[in-house]
Amino acid sequence: MSFEPKIVAFLCNWCSYAGADLAGTSRMKCAPNVVGIRLMCSGGLEPAYVLKAFKEGADGVLVCGCNLGDCHYTDGNYKTLRRMSLLRKYLDQMGIEEPRARLQWVCASCADDFTEAVDKMTSELKELGPSKIKV
Amino acid sequence: MNDEAKIGVFVCHCGHNIAGVVDVPEVVKHAQKQEHVTVAKDYMYMCSEKGRSLIREDIKKLGVNRVVVAACSPRLHEETFRGALRESGLNPHLLQIANIREQCAWLHEKGPMATEKANRLVTGAIKRVNYHTPAEEKSVPIFPATLVIGGGVAGIQAALEIASSKHVVYLVEKGPSIGGHMAQFDKTFPTLDCSACILTPKASEVANSPYIRLLTYSEVVDVSGFIGSFTVKVKRKARYVDEGKCIGCGVCQEKCPWTAPSEFDAGIGLRKAIYTPFPQAIPNVPVINRENCVYFLRGKCRACERFCEPKAINFDQQDLYIDLQVGAIILATGYDVFDPTPISQYGYGQLPNVFTSLEFERLCSPSGPTAGKLKLADGREPQSLAIIHCVGSRDHNYHEYCSRLCCMTGLKYAHLFREKTGGDVYQMYIDMRCFGKAYEEFYERVQGEGVKFIKGKVAKISSNGASPEDKDKLTIICEDTLLGELVHIPVDMVILCTALEPRHDSDEIRKLLRLGRSRDGFFLERHPKLDPVATMSEGIFIAGCCQGPKDIPDTVTQASAAAARVLAVIARGSVETGAVTASIDENRCSGCKVCNALCPYGAISFDENAKVSQVNQLLCKGCNVCGAACASGAISTQDFTAKQVMAEIEGVLL
């Protein structure tokens, strides 16, 4: 059987969770490898959540928030943007490759942005193989 | 881990919606194996009364004290299931939804992968719910006043409905008068009653209502707060005319020597620099447009002031800012009309006698620039007319959506043109969409009046007549798709049925009220079918064309619905707000103050005596931006604590 990556997506309540719901409501299809976890705001994503996901065996982490400028909480997603780029440096040191942690803005009506990100990440990680992090 | 936890897992089939893709019995079996799960069962429709009673029974009989429902999105039925917990005496926050419909069954093909994903979602929810804690639901009093933004027919209707219950409404309109686009129309389809005749009484009712405070020539510039208690800052633009003194005699407009294109007449007529947009304007108080007034431009004139008997003109008036307190907001900002200039093959702005639908409305109107007479650029009465449908709508280059009302306005124009001139009318359409009550009958009536229908999209409007006798005419070049041939039709006049599009300043409004917009740019409703009136922001409702193109009956219906929703909120007197707020454990807080500056609502302050930070629960909206930054792990947000999320991560990856 081919390798099926396990991906965790963190979705903000107002835009990206709604966008992912809309993808389902519109009966779009995407790879079943991504499991979503709802947060109120992507800015409420503790960097430790991403590390925890890799520790628990995730092959990838997808972080989704509202488009820049559209945050329900004014500017939480800017904080996400900064935190994710800082976290990237740490992930590099841990040997977690670039495609395994991704940031994608998904607005509440942008269902296709969500399904495209899911499919793209899934196929990239299939290529890359399982995460080598073992804790 | 909570050793006391007795978790009940309830998996919904949702008919075939979930069970057709996910192996539900397998999910139940998987759930039964998880730690602390007392009972796991499935049912056809968990949201039904029978389904909810299953949850209630297990809470009572088996002592279930944590509930996981695997069903549709929490955005849909979380409240429903929280109700089931509440009814059984369990705190509603001891619930977690696993979204196995929208984000699983509906997204994936039937098979083991879909079932595995459902299992992951359910396991995540089970692990998470262990750490759920009861929360006290806060009851916030509702301030019984309402803000309505936009004074078109939607805003007018909503304001009147609310005022009829003797509650205060602030109706804020950007322009000098209420009435919106409807005031510009001549007749309305399909009954052909005069637009002004049915709108003016409503507008006067607004002016006379003791419960409506009308703020025209005003804009909302800031909104803060939440359902029940919004604080709204309104800018009252300087009119340079004292509303208290003006008696609406109109002398100033007669005497003003300066003119400018009239916005109300869609730019084809003129108005003065001091003007009311139309004779029945409400309020009947003119405004001076600084950009047109020669006194403001060159420092000389003041003719209006000289002739104003009640001394109402005040050139020193300043913009005024006022604060309003309201409990709910209705947004009814309407639409803009698509500018067809970029479609150069239709020659709008280049060829005389090519009009947009709004311009034609003004030509037809007895109060319009031609007093209702149809005239060509050279003053002749037109003898033939082409009506081109879907200009800017159903067009991938401009707007993909259908503007919904242009088919009917096109039919109305055909009828009015035949009535006024007896000339020939051609309709060039893609599809005729006459879906409303008595619309199809109106279509048949116009067909019976001898109007010619050509199914095809117009390729070009040419100024060269096809033959010498048509040299002054416009030629419509179009494929008649039913005949399968190219036709050249000479006409005197052309109407472009232009699309309705989102207001150009929609994005500013969106940011002001923290709303979403759909792909087409109109404001996003909470649910496209079941909740087209509410928005994602509690206490803010939308009505009319700002949500999407719609005709007058639909606009009025939605406006009344929005008013009913507001009155339901007011009647309740108080509202239970989500208890999702952050709190700081003072034993863990190191007093570093990082969170203080991060909070977008200024809800966190530093207690200088205790040397710890504190969250103001009334200001906090629960985004957890502070929690994510707290190096001491002292901050946790109710229902989204680190423990809960960490447990969910473990669960979905088991």
C-alpha cells in the first residue's frame, strides 16, 4: 500500500473552518489525509501545538487563518504569520522539512483554497515520505 | 486525565449524508474502545427530538457526564446539542462535536479512508472532552435601540417594522435623502405601479415616526462592542443648511447659479450646487456640495444665503461626530450599478443614445430630466429600441453571477417604450429568468405586445447604419442562436441592462463590522439557506442587495425578517453570550506583560499591586492570542485550553 501521510490542520473558527465547511457543503472533493482542529483564531495557535502534532506522529501540519486584513479579531493572523516564520527556524533545526508545516489563508467563502491546499500538501508529503521525527 | 469522566458518544447517520460514505457502526465500535467511554451509539438523525432524547436518557440513566456528538459542523448544531445537555442538567460546555459531515463525509469518497478520518475526528473529540470544564454562561442585557445602516427600501422597511413595536431606531443614510435606488425608478415590475407612489408614503412614515431618528448625510465611522451593547460613532457631514431652520421652500435651489450633474438622475440631468436630490426628498432639507459651490471654490456668491428667509444657510457648519448606543445592527447598504464603459464594443459613453437601465429609468420618470419624454440626443422621439440583457452579469470577464432582476426590468422597459412611442422593441437575451410571483405572466403579456425576442449575446453596437436610410441609427450585431444566423438590426436607442454589483466601499463596511464577503463581493450570510439574514457577527443582520442582487419584494421580505430577528433579541431582554473568554492563573503569571500589548481589545491590564495581569471578561472575545504568547502557560481560554487542544491532537493522530 502506498504511503498515506497524516496531516493535522488548525482552522480558525471564523474564516478557515467556515471555508472547510463550505467545501463539504459544496460537495467538493479532496484527500482524506487532513484532519481539522478548530481554534477560535489562528493567532491563538500555540507554537507548541505544531510541535505536539509532529511529536504525536503527524507527517504535516497545515495552519489556516483568515486572509491578511480580514481577521475577525483585527490582526490575530499577522501574529500567526510572525509566529510561524519564527517556528520555521526551530523546525529546521529539528529536521522537519519545509513542506511539512504550511500556512494557508482560507476565507469563509474560499472553499477551493482549502481543498487545493489539502490536495497539494497531501501529494507533496506522499512524495516526501513519512516524517522522520521520532520522540 | 479525568478519572471521573463518563463519556457518551453519539454518532449521527444524517440519513445517507454521513452513513453513505462513512461506516457508522465501525465508528461506534471504535469509539467504544476508547478510554472513559461509557456508551457509544448511533442514530439516523441525532438532531431530531428522538436523537436528543437518546443523549438526555444516557445522561440521566448512565450518569454520562461528558458528551461527544459526531455529526454535522458545530457551526450548525452545536447549540442544539448544548440544549440537550442543558435540559438534562449538564453544563452545556461539557460537549464536543466531531464534524464528520461537512469536513469528512461530504468531502471524501466512500471507503476505509473516510471511515478512518471519521474515527480520528471522533477520537480527538473523546480525548478532548475529558478536559472540558463547565462554564458559567454570561447574560448580557440588550440595549433596546437599533442601528439601521442604509436608507433604501430595505433600510426603510426594517426601520419601520422595528419602530412599529415602539423601539428606537437610528436610520443612517450616506446621501442627503432616504429612498435609495427605488426612488430613482419610474415603474415597478410586474404590476407597473409607480415606484415613488409606493415608496414615498413609507419614507414620510420614517420622517414622522417618533421612534425613528433619521440621520441623513451621515456615515458610520466606528463600531465597537458586541450584541446587546454596540457603541457606534456616526459622522454627520456638514450640510451647510440648518435642519432646524430650513422650511424646504426651495428658493435657494432656484437662486443658486451653479449646476453639476445630478447623481439622482444617473448623471443625465443637472442639479444645483445646493440641492435636494428629488422633489419628494426626505428630509426636505437641501445640502451644499462643497465641490460644486462657487463660494467654497472661489470665496464669492452666497446667493442662497441672501435669499433664504429663515436664515438656514450656515457656511461655517462643521462635520459633527455623535455616539449612539444600540443593541443590534441591520446593514442595508444596497448595491452599485455596473459601469459598462469597459465593454467597449457596446459603445457606452462613446455612442449617443446608448443608455444604462438606471438612465432609462430617469428618462421615463416624470420627475426626470426630460419630464418623462423619451428623447434621442438630437431631440427626436425614438422609434425603435434594443434592450441588451446581462451586461456585466453572467459574464466571466466581469461578474459570473446573475443579477436576477434585469430580465424583468428589460420586459418593463419594453412595455414602457411601446406605451410611450409605439415603436419596435428587440430584446437580446441569454435566458429569460422570470421566476417571481406574476413574473412569467408579465413575460407573456409583453410577448403579446409584439416585442421581438432574440436569444443571443450582442457582439457589437455599431454607429454605422446598415443601409443609407438607417445612417442615423445604431446597428446591433448579434447572433440569433435559435435561427443560427448573424443579424444586423438598426435601432434608434439602446438600453444596457447593467449588472448590480457590491458597493465600492463594501470592504470598509466589512472591516467596520467584522463581516465576511462571499466570492462575488456581497456580504456573507451566516448560512446560505437557513440563515440568510444573520451574519457571523452576533447581533448584526443584513438585508437587501448588500447580501446579493434581489428585487423589491425579496428585499422587503429580507428587511422585515431582519427586523423580526432584532425584535426577538430585544424581546428576550438579555442574551447569553458565549463564555469563551481567557483567564489568567495568577499563581503562574510572571508579570511579564507580553499579553497586555497583544490583546486587540485592550482587555488585559496589569495589576501593579499583585504584579500580575488580569483579563476584563466583558471586553475579552476569546481569540486566545494572549494564551498563545504566554511563556508561563498562565493564560487559558475557556473551551480552547491548551490541555484540550493537546488532547485533541493526540486523539486525531492515534
